Amino acid sequence: MQVQKWQKNQVFEAIQGVGLDPKDFELEDSDAEVRLKHRWSTSYFVIGGHAGRYATRCLVGDGSEWPYEAYSWEALITRINTWLKEVKLDLCTPDLWAELRGEAELLGGTSGEANENTPFTPEEQKDIERRLREVETHVKRTYSLSEPEMEILSAKIDYLVDAVGRLGRIDWRNAFIGAILGYILFAALPPETARSLFLTFMTLLRSVSHVLGH
């Protein structure tokens, strides 16, 4: 089974047409079949049979393989286009359970006992304050938070900057988690924004784990 250059070009254009990058696909042409494979997922589209009666099978993400027959190239390219749209939808759909597990692991990685609840050194206090202010600036530029929402978050960060000079390491870590989780719950942000913001701050907490003692 082989396809001609102009047919391959139509497949290339179909990939671009749905907003995907052809570089993310492989097109393998053999005597038995032509296989279009998405490089970064399990999705594929296989063309077999012959002109006039194409026998195909395709899979999207973690779904099941589906057989399909087409009796013209026009019908086949329409089916390929539909498959590409489904692939794009699958790529854009988050695995919420997997992300939840990842968030739990990330939070778990910062929730162990610190060695001691000792005060931060002046150098450590400056480093943590710098990181907090960098994240504050990043959030302002990245997220479409309302002015009241941003003011509340800034107040939380001001509190954490002040607390780093008077709380021990364990107490400050707990205060950090409480302040950030409390803000996200209070602000009632859209799920995707809340998740992204949560991961941003948990990444910050991991970045200072060396001074928290774990």
C-alpha cells in the first residue's frame, strides 16, 4: 500500500489545518500499509487496502482502535481530518486524576518534617523574600486576576515575607501552605487557574527545601 506525493501533501496540510505541527507526526510508507503516528502520544492512523477500497484503523489517546473503510481518497482524507481533530482534543484535554496525583506528590515532597524548627539566617530570609517577590511579579504578569484578588495575594505574600523573620522553619512552611491554599480556596478561581497557581507556589516551596531542612 502506497500513497502518492500529492496525497502525502494533503495529509501534511490536514495536520496544519487543525492547528497541529507536522513535525510532531511520523509518516511511514511500506508495501503493506501507510502509518501516520503522533510522536508524543499513542495516537495513530493506519491505511491499508488499495485505492478504491481503503481499509484503515485508528486510535486516539487511550481509547480503542477503530476500523474504517473508505472507497475514495476524498472520503479517506475526510476521515483523517476527523481523526486529527480528535487527536488535538485529546492532547488539549488534561488528565485531571494524573495531575491531582502529581500535585499530591509535589505537596507530599514538601510536607515531611524539617530537621529543626530553627530560625532562618539573614541570608536565607533574603533569599526566600526574593523568591516570593519574583513569584508575585510572575503571577501579576501571567494570570488574569482581578485587582482585589491580586491585592489579597500580595497581602498573603507580605505576611509570608514578615513571617520568615519571626517563625521557625517548620512553622513557616506550615504557614506558607496554609496561606496559599487558603487564598486559592477563598478566591474561588477557575479550576485551571487554581491548579496552575497552586503548582507555581508549590514549586517555589520545593525551591527553598534546602533551607527548610528536607
